[in-house]
Amino acid sequence: MRYRTTIDNQVFSFDDLKQVMAVASPARSGDYLAGVGAATAQQRMAARHVLAETQLRQFLTEALVPYEDDNITRLIIDTHDAAAFAPVAHLTVGDFRNWLLSEQATTEALTALAPGLMPEMVAAVSKLMRNQDLIAVARKCSVVTRFRNTIGLPGHLAVRLQPNHPTDDLRGVAASTLDGLMMGAGDAVIGLNPVSDSMPVLDSLLHMLDEVIQRFEIPTQSCVLTHVTNTLKLAEAGAPVDLVFQSIAGTEKANLSFGVTPALLDEAYAAALALKRGTVGDNVMYFETGQGSALSANASFGVDQQTCEVRAYALARRYKPLLINTVVGFIGPEYLYDGKQIIRAGLEDHCCGKLLGLPIGCDVCYTNHAEADQDDMDTLLVLLGTAGLTFLIGVPGADDVMLNYQSTSFHDALFLRETLGLKRAPEFEAWLQRMQITDAGAHLLPPGANRLLSGMGGLAALGR
């Protein structure tokens, strides 16, 4: 189906809805690399005019990636909740934007609507939004998940403590873990990216992190972010697996490049539930995504990178994850060139994930060859905090010495919580106070007084 509009006596024509979506996207290097970005600002605005007048229900009949060729498309269509969609089924994309920004779009209304929204609908409406719109809409969404603590409550911000080490040295991992806990981080997860795929190494990392959690009775969860097949093997061997992790993308072909299928994830989800390691809930999955992953796998099918990203959220939604985060600037400047593009992408991903009912966080990050710096990350950090971000990443000094990229630090999380008045997961906050790491007002106490530091010898011994 062709789409066209006339602006100032100039006719703009688009081959299909996929092209409308791509051209309507804010400028980003990945779309230009793929040859689908707008040629001019006028063409971009024309595509947005067309998109604004497109009926939301058009996405139910015009698949951007063919139904018969892609299992993610089939998942999206086959699980669509028509009853939940009904309240907005009569709207155009432009009308939907206006409704989302209205007082009618309450937290309760958005929660009920989420199962009825397709990723393409959500991606489309985000393309018509300014940054402040993305913040305003995301802020109204509430997605709460639980495993050993409660994540996503309004007015709260969790932190993934990321104690990566370039050689998976247990003492180094233990030291970074202690550093983060002393700074009040770790309520989202203590989540390690391992260097090795060696099963004995992965097993030792899992056991060490679990021993920390059990010895100090920390109401949090651990995760070694290895491939899902490794985690399945570890769980079968009796390793202390809390969460199952996997990177995912928005097309079948892209997921196959990761060695992942929905059937494999189904198996992993069932296995994790069967372990029954959660104490306050059973959200057992952790996913990571990032704009550009489908294109980097030559698996985007001409769909713009932001829409591909949001399609990945449909796969995540199937498993009711505890956590999902976009690693927004990690893939590099080939996909998000500079700070401006990274900031926009982070706000888009967060808003779209929340609208789809996901507990989405963000690794506010960039690679060293991107046209970005830590000031850009500070800007995105504050904007996402204002938007109600579920969780962010905490890395010692904001510099991940294993993955070689720049992220956010434990101090950044403290700054954001202090500035915006955000709380930690309540069970974790209570633990921090019991350990005399924080006071009743959730402020850090002098380190000499706390009980965790007095147990430091025991913690350091875990790495020997």
C-alpha cells in the first residue's frame, strides 16, 4: 500500500508503512547506514504527517516484517489482545499521541492498555513525540516486578551492580561487589558479564555471588550474563541460578544470530521457575537489547532500527521478566553517532518499553569512539530518572574495564537518588539500614560504622 501527502505543493510518496516508519524516525546513523533514513528534513516531516494520519489498526493488517517469514511477527500478531486494544482502536497514531499526553491516560488506563499495544504502534507514536513527551508518558507508566525484592515502585530507582573483571578473578569481582554494596547499589541485581564461557569458571562465579548474598542475607538476586544454553546447563548441574539472562533482538534472523529461539527461551523460563529461588515473587528472566542489533546481524529487513528494537520487547514481554534494559550506546557510533542520538534513543526505548508493560531500565553508556562524553550521559541519566527509569547500571568509576565502554557509576546513582528523591527497593533499603550502611533517611553513613565492612575479611576470603 502506497502512502502520500502534499506539503507546500510538493508531493511526497512512500512505498509502504515500513518506509513511512523509517523516514519518520529522528536522524540516526544506523538508519543512514541501512539506507532507510530520511533524505531531507522535509521528507522526514512529510512522513510524520502521513504517520500521524495512519490508523493504529493498520499495523494489524500491514506487517513490517512478513508474518510467514518471521516468528517475532507471528508472536506479535498471535498474542495481540483485541479487548485491551479496544479503547484506542479507533484512533490514528497522531490521536493516540494526544491521548497519551491527556489526563485520560492514567497509570491504571495505561496498565490495562499495554497487552493491546503492538510494538509497531508504540514505535510509531514515539516518532511523533518530543523528548519531553517521551518523559511525560513514561512517567505515568508503572511496572512492578519481584524476585527477592520489589522493583519498579513509583518514586524508586534500582541499580544493577556490575562487578565485571577482565580475567573473571574472584577477588576482583568480590572487591567490586563490596564497593557497590557499600555505596548502596545492587537492589536490581548483582549482574556480572563474564569473560569466559568455561563452565567451571561460570560455576565458580555463580557460587561466589550466591555466597555473598546468603552470608550477608542480602535481599537481592545474582546473575552471570552468559548465553542461555550455558545457564540451562549450570542449573541442571545444581548451580545457584537466580535469573536467566539473554540478549534478544526484534527479528527471528537477528535472534538466530544470537543462537536464540522462542522455544529455547520457553525451556529456560520453565527451568528457572522450577528452581523456586525467589522469595517475594517469580519474575525470573533478565533481557538486554539495543538499537542496531538487528542491523548489525544483517537482519533488519529494511525496518528502521528503533522499530526493530521495540519489536524485541514483544519477545521479552512473553516471559514477564524481572528486568530488561537497553544498552543504549554500546553498539557504537555506526548506529547512534553522538550524544544527541544516544539521548534520544534512550528516551525512546524507555518510553516504548514502559508502554508495552515492561520493567525497563537503561545502561546509560557510550563507546570511546562515539562523539559523546560523560556530560551527555549525565543529561540522559537525569532525563531518565525524571521519566521513572526502573533501574540503571552501576560500574566502579563508570568505566567498565572488561567490556571497555563508559557507563554510569555507583556515585551517579547516589546523585540521581539524592537529586530526584528516589528510593531503593524497600527490602534492600531495610537491609542497608540493618547493616548500618544507610541511616533512616536512606543516606550513606560513615563506612567505619557499618556491619558489612566489619565482615570484609569474610567477603575477601570468597575470592581466594
